[in-house]
Amino acid sequence: MAMSGYWWECSCGNQTKSVHGKGGQIPTFIRRSIIESGFDQKLLVQPCPKCKVHAPMRITYHFPRNVRETVQVLHIVGLDGGDGGYVPMLWETMPKSSPSKRWFHFNYMIKQSPWGLNKAAVLSLEDIRRLLELYGTKTGRSLPFSFARAVGK
Ligand SMILES: [Zn+2]
């Protein structure tokens, strides 16, 4: 099972493997830009060098299901302890086969390793509550279902 397959992709079809700015590979980019910026959501879209004005490029990867899905990252928030170590995260993605759907992944990163990006984070209710709260703060949207209430929101 490949765990290194992340790239930037635009809806025009343009793909790239390299990442501008800090880092070069997506996991490094997530640590050094997304996490270290305090989860600046603007960094999750990059201008497409082909169609410039139109759709932005987003982090894209294959997600294993019964039928492998390709998903694009819309939002990432996480609980950064500030020590460069363990950061449990909530990723919101969009399956390319059904772009109106939204999926939510609880995963994690330790240092700059991509290992935890395909693993499930194990979270306390308090951590889930903090992640949902941070999601609301960083995206300006709250998750509209009773799960948030169930964990104390
Ligand atoms: Zn494009």
C-alpha cells in the first residue's frame, strides 16, 4: 500500500509533484507550512500554472476503499502541541467521483513523517471537541450535525 502518493491537482487536470515554498514533498509541506502556520487554510490552495485565473490546485491523493477513491483536500485543522511532535488532525476532503460529497478524516502526523496520514488518530472526546471548534474558527463554518453536541458543544 503506497503511502507517499500526494500531489497537487487542478480541475483543469494539471498535476504536479513538487511543492513551492517550504518543503518539497506534501508531508513536509503539511508540517512546515500548514501546521507551522497555525493551519492557514489559504495555503491549501495553490495557483495553477496552466489556467492561472481559474480553479486552484489542491492536495490530491488516492484513498483506499472497496474501490479506490481519489480525494482532494479542502481543509486541515489539528491540535499542535508546539513541540514539533504529535499533531492529531481533522481533514475534510472531496471525493473526485462525487464532488458534492464531503469526507472527514481523523489522522495524525509525527514530526514530518507521512505514516500517520493514512492512520486513524485515537482521540479523547475533549480532543474531538477542540478539533471541531478549531474547524469552525479556521473555516468560518461549523459542522451541522449532532455529533458536535454529543461531544459537548
Ligand atoms: Zn488548472
